[in-house]
Amino acid sequence: RDWRPTVSQQRATHCGKMTLDNEFLEGLVKSGMMILLSEIGDKTFFIAAIMAMRHSRLTVFSGAIGALGVMTALSAAMGWAAPNLISKDVTHYLAVGLFFFFGLRSLYDAVVAWDGGSDELAEVEAELADEDEKKKGKKG
């Protein structure tokens, strides 16, 4: 009896490895693009940009990268833990509910901003100016 795998078994094994590699790359690209697209232009983006203008760029970069790393680790841990601690159906419906909640909240914020509501950049600058004044008041 021949112990070597058949050609179809070799192809299936090879395709299985490619599928795992493709799934990893697909997940990596999708998560990277989603984070990149959602983070550009938000409040933390403006805070980091303005702080880099006022403080050491290396310090601001280190703090921003550190905070992003912590948030990514927490998100990945929640993504692993939620389906393992709660049934997959409940996790699915909770995720759908949260998606709609934050989506509707974003739409509400957009409508308020459209009507002349708060400008994020001006809001961030005002917050940083208040913090600078508090620091100066403590020193003086």
C-alpha cells in the first residue's frame, strides 16, 4: 500500500495553507484600513496634531502610539472574550445594536454640525488652551 498522499490530498493541504494565509492578510488589511479611515479627522487626530505643535513631537508620538496600542489590545481582548463568555447569537445581536447606536449617534452629530453645531478643531483648541491656562496658573 502506498503511504504518500494523493495529488488531490496535496492540493487540498496546499489550498488549506493558502486559505489560512489569505484569511490572515484579509483580516490584517481590513482592520488596518478600518482603523485608518475611522481615526483620520476625529478628535484624537486633532489633539495629537495640535499637541505636536506645542510639545516635543517624539513625546506626543510616543503617547499617541502607546494609547493606540492599549486601545487595540483592549479591543482585541474584547473581541476574543465576548464570543467565548457570551453565546455567539447574543454577541451578534449586541454587536448589531452597538453598531446601530454609534451609527445613529454619528449621524446625529453630523446633522448638528451641519446646522452650525460644534467645530471639533475649535473645540479641541479651546480644551488645550484651558489646560495651558491651568498649568500657567499653577506655576505662577
